[in-house]
Amino acid sequence: MSRESDFYINTVPNVVNERLVRNAYLAVLAAQHDARRWPGFELDAVPDLRRLNMLSGLILATYAPGVTASQVAHQGGSHVEIAGEGWVISTVTRALMPTKVEPHLYRATLAESAQPPLPGVIEEPKAGSGFIYGLTVFGGSYAARLPTFCRMAFPTVKGELAPGTIDLLALCPDVVAAFGDNEYRERETAQFIALRETLRRAG
């Protein structure tokens, strides 16, 4: 494993990883449900639907003590930040696992301020080195009903992903197994959609 992945696993509570995997499943499943409302536009709609579902689910989630989730506006939209002592995570959905992500302002800013001591970011670490910025990349084919990957990556200021991404599906086998049950999967997806719609009407 890489320095980044070692630091991440030793720093971030596993309940956070389980929540990320759970919400990756719900984001993909709910997006397929939502896309069927617009016949002929399913594949065009799915990426945005996945992203919005992931954001909604993570904002609503309960985490470990000391862990917070917030919605942060950036140019062209918003993203979710999950943060604890020494780490911060955001998310992005893709059809394929990338080797590089677009260096949007919010990602570049976080990576620059959060990961200066880590390899590939800058040459000389700043003081106070115990901090890491993670990006959860999840998804698979936009026609897929279930996520085919969900990985924790560590982007640099230029958007490249440092070596040593973490396979969150392998790290959280109990969550993966639960969503392998059809009844559980359908029930959880329906409850998520109902809660999301209730909040939208109230908001």
C-alpha cells in the first residue's frame, strides 16, 4: 500500500467507509429509478442523478462522533465534504475508474491545503503534516443497476491520482453482501427515494 492509503486506513473510521459504499449503491440504484422517468434520456441523465443522490445521502447520514458532513457551493454547483480530525473526503461518479480527475477549484484548493506533506503534491512538506484529502470515485457503466467500483483516491493539485487507491467494496464486504439481497436492495432504495422526496418538498 502507499503512504496515502496507509494514512487513510489508520485515520478514517471504517463507519465512514461503510457509509460511502452504502450511499454509492443507493446513488446508483436511485439514479436508475429516476432516469426511467425520462425515456430516451436515461444515459444522459444518470451521471447528474448519481451525483445528486450521493450528495443527498451523505448529507443525511449519521457518522461517528466528531465527523461532519456539509454541502459546499462551488462554481457550477455544489459538492459534499465529509470531515474529521486530520482528513476530508468528497465524491465523484464516473463510468470508468480514472487516472486523473478534472482539477476543479474546490478539489485543487483542498488537495493543496490538505495534502502538502504527501508525495506528488509539493516537494517540501509544510508544518503539521497529519492531514489527507480523499476523493471517493464510484459508479461504473451508466446503464448498470449496481456500482461496479467504489474506490478512495488521493488527488494532487494537478488532478492526478497518487498511487495506492483503496477498493472500498473489498474493505466493506458486509455492505456489499447486504445489497446482494434483492429484498433488502429494493426496500432500502425505496426508503431512500421516499426520504429524499419528502425533504425536497419540505425544502
